[in-house]
Amino acid sequence: MTTSLSGLTVRRAMIIAVLVGVMLPAMLVGAYQARVLFDSLQANIKSFLAREGSIVALGVRESLWALDVESARTLVEAVADDPAIVSIEVRDLQHGRFVSAERDEHRSSAGEHVIEVPVTYRSEQIGTVHLRVTEARFMQQLRGQLTTLGILLLVQMAGSVLLILVVLHQRISFPLERLVIDAQRLATGDLDESIQSLRDDEIGRVQTQLESTRKALRGLIVSLEQKNVALEQDLRVRERVQMALRNSEQKFSSLFQDAPIPLALLRRSDGVYLDVNAAMAIELGFRPDEMINRTAEQLNLYADPTERQRMFDLLEAQGIVDEHEIRMQTREGQVLDIQLHMRLVQTSEACILVALVNISPLRAAQRKVEELNLSLERRVIERTRALADTNHELESALDRLQRTHNELVQSEKLAALGSLVAGVSHELNTPIGNSLMVSSTLRDLGREFRVQMEAGLKRSALERFVSETEAAADILTRNLGVAGELIASFKQVAVDQTSSQRRRFSLREVVREIVLTAQPAFRKTPYVIEENIPGEIWMDSFPGPFGQVVTNLLNNTLLHAFEGRDSGKVVLEAREEAGRVVFSCTDDGIGIEAANLGKIFDPFFTTKLGKKGTGLGLNIVHNIVTGVLGGEIQVHSELGAGTCFTLVLPVLAPVKREADRPE
């Protein structure tokens, strides 16, 4: 039989408590012992790996030094016969694999462990030993230990539970059953037979109290029978009073509901609608049941929420409100001019009776008359003429401003490209200068080596010449590689920004080329650039305009973000979402004031006017992102917490119209 938690018997509760009290500690102890055994297993595996690896390393070092393959193979094959070993491989540092042995039959679904042990000879490493073992044999030992532990815990739990249940039955269950029988007799009204206490303990004291209760109930029953007669008389009187009240409420409800004027009854304490008539609900576009038990704020009835508080303040001050005009709105949002009447009434609680009169047609007619009085034909003609002249002047000024804007944008792009050339040229000085120095050193080494050859070449001189030549060649290769990478990145960025050709490109490669060309400007400062661009993002778009956007964002950060700070970081990140790339440029600088956030993309807006700031950088960024690249740009900033520019770009850029081409 299923028993709910609230109806759980004491017997079952005791059994559950005993089982939980015995089993939970046993399970915790078992889990701890299992964990100890598992840790011991891991330690045994590590010890076995280290021991067998050391044995093989010591055994093969003489053979490895003497290149005696057969001797080493004999040792490796013998060790590999251990059922726990899967494979052994001995590798020579110069020649690679020396000998190996693999036992596929030793493999199992259990995990495997690998160790690499160096092979040394006369304090010099000459090779390595790779040893792979399986956990199968060790896991078999662990299962045996866990089985023994489980059996012991089960025997212990069974004995403990049995002993505790026997004691609980004798001391609690049996006395409680007697107590239940006595309580059932009291519940059924059998108050004649006395209740005897079995022993002097907690249950015995409860039985004593039940006996006292039985005696008290016998006296109360007599008293209640006498009071029932008086209560029946009072109930008849109350029924007559309630009948009269119901008749009165029905009359009031009928008058309230059938009234043609919108009426509502509100609770005075919180303004909740207790009742509304049909006229009120129709006027505001609701059903009566939708308004009852809700407030005007919840129904959004006031066009100006502050009017409600002024209305209630007036009611509290005067005790009555008549012809108070407010603006209310219907469910569909239509604003109505309302004349309000309010009275304080008392029912079962303090309430407010509200009546509404819709005067919107009257106010609309008044406004129409006022508008007609103010609209004179002569003023319309004069204003039209003045507006036409002003529009002509504004169009001329806008045309001049547009031409000036285009010229400044072109100058800004050329200035950025010139800065790029200067920075890359400065960066090339170091690797090319180092390469020239190394090449001259190589020439001197060659001349010196020729002299030594003519005088009689020694082995030490030859080794020194080879070592120095290799070192010089390595330095020369690294520096020329750096110069080549700079030139390739500059060439690709310059071609992209001057040609604006569409092509398929890796976003990570384009961003790295741009960052590489921007590093000269950042290297002069304590600020750094970090990039986190996944390599799998590819775009079919315009790398030149995109590179100009990233360059302008980095220049804008360098110019504005870290003013007054001795450190800073710019992070470039990207991710792909549903055919669109979300690219962000985030700095931990001083941030942008909230008043300026809405103006930073406007042309000629800058906080550095006259200090290397033209106000066109972010305007160019906005135009390229929303025009050529077909995307969106957003900015989020907090003072002291940095700024984040987020670009949402399509992976496949839209077809670029002629008007969208960058100048």
C-alpha cells in the first residue's frame, strides 16, 4: 500500500531512520575505502611503470651504446611478456627507433598508462624508453578488494539493523499501538473505559494525559449540549438578518450594474477594483472580469501616472471629488479626456465610488476651433516662402560640406597609409641591419678560415668555423624571415586598402596582417594588442575596407582610450553566428561619456580637435561597415571600465554598388 510522506507511520519511519542511519555511514565508509583502494591502485601503476621503465633503461644502455640490437631485443621481449605491459619501445636520440616489442593480446578496454624513461650512459643521455601498460590486471585486483569490502559492510549493516529494530519494536512500536487504540476510543466517543499507563516513560505520560483528557471531555460534552440549545436560537436570528442584508445588496447591485453612467467601486487602501459596471468596461475597452481585482496601474489606464496620485490626494484632502479632468487611455491605447467624480463609501470595508464622464468629443471640438482661429492664410504663405529660401541655403551648405567631407576622408586615408609606411620602414631597419652585420661577419670568418687552411687546418678550427657558420646562418635566417613577414603583410594590407577588391580570405590572417602593421605605433607606447580570432572563420568580402575599419579603431583607441594611463590593452575577438561574423574591439581604457555615445559616429565630432583629432575616423568606420561591408556597428562604454566596438558582418558581403565604393 502506498503511503504519502504526511501519512507515514511511526513503524515505517523508524525502519527508514534505522536503514538510513546505518546504511549512510556504511556507504560513506565504503566509498572512502573504495577511494583509498583506487588511489592505491594508481600508486601501484605508477610504481610499476617507474620500476619496469628503470629496469629496461638500465638493461639496454650498454646495448644501445654499443648498437647491439639483438641483446636489447632479447631483454625487451622478456620484459614485454608481463601481462600488464602492452608495448615497449627503445629509441636512439640520433637514429630514432632502436628496438620495440608490442603485445596486442595484452590490450583491453581498460585505460592505459605511458612513461618515458631516459637512457643515460656515463652521465649523458643516449636514448629513451617508452613503456605502455594496461590497467586490466590492476583493475581485477581492485574489483576483488571492493567485493570483499562490500560483503563485510552488508553483514555489518544487516546485524545492526536487526538489533536496532528488535529494540525499537519492544520499546516504541508496541506501546504506540496501544496508544493508538486508546486514542481511537476517545475519537469514537467511548469515554467510559479508563486508560491505563503501561510504564513510567514518555509514552506512559502520554497515556496519563489521555486519561485526563477523557475525564475532561466527559464534562465538556454535558456543557456543550446545554450551549447547543442557545446557539440554535442565535442562528435563527442571524439567518433573518442575513436575509435582509442579501436583499439590500441585490438591490444595490442591480442599480450599480444597470446604471448608464460608467461606475466603479475601488478599495480605498490599495485602489483595487472591487466591482465595475458594464458601462465602465465598455468605455475603457475591457470586460468587467478583466478589471476586477486589478489596479489602474496594472491596467495602464492613466495617460500620465502622476495624475492618479494627485486625484487621490485631492480626495483625501476634501473627502469628495467633482468634475476633476484627467486623461485616461483605453485598452487599445486611445487617450480619452475624462471628467471624474469620486465619493467615499463604507461597505464591509472602506471603498471609493468612481463615476466617469467621457468629454473627449467636447474637447476635440474645442481644439478644432482653436486651430482654425490660429491658421491664417497670409502667415502660411510667408512661412512657406521663408522655408523654401532656408531649404535652398541648407542644400547649398550641405553640398559644400559633403565635398569637404570627401576631401577630408581622402586625406585621412592617405595619412593612415603614410603612417603605415613609416612604421613598417622603421620596423624593417632592425632585421635588415642585423642581417647585414651577420653577412659581414660570415665574410670575415671565411677569410680567416682560408688563412687557417693555407697554414694547416686543425680539427678544432674546423669545428669552430662550422659552429659559428651555423649560428650566423640561423640569425640571418630569422632576421630575413622577420623582414619578409613584415614586407608580405605590408604588401597585402597596402594592396587591399588601395584596390578594395572583393575576395575570399581568412579573417585571422587579415587581422594578423593589420595588427603587424599597427605594431610600430603601439610599440612606442606601454599599450598592447591581443587577438583571439578562430582560424576557421572565412569571409567573402572586402579585406581592404575591413582592414581600414580595424586600423581606424586601433588608431582611435591609441588616441583616446588610454589618456593619462601608463598601461592598457586592446583585445580583438571574433565568432561566427548563423552566417554572420561578430567582431569586437575592446579596450580597458577610460571609456566614453554617456552624453557623447550618440555622437561619436557623426562627422567632425571629436574631443581632440586640434590635437591629432579630425572627427572622421569613426565616421569612416560607420560608413564602411554599414555601406560596403553590409553590416552593423554598436558601441558600449562605461566611464573607467573601457569601450567595446562590436561589428556584425555578413560572411558573404552584399554586391557593392558604385555609390558604396570607398573614395
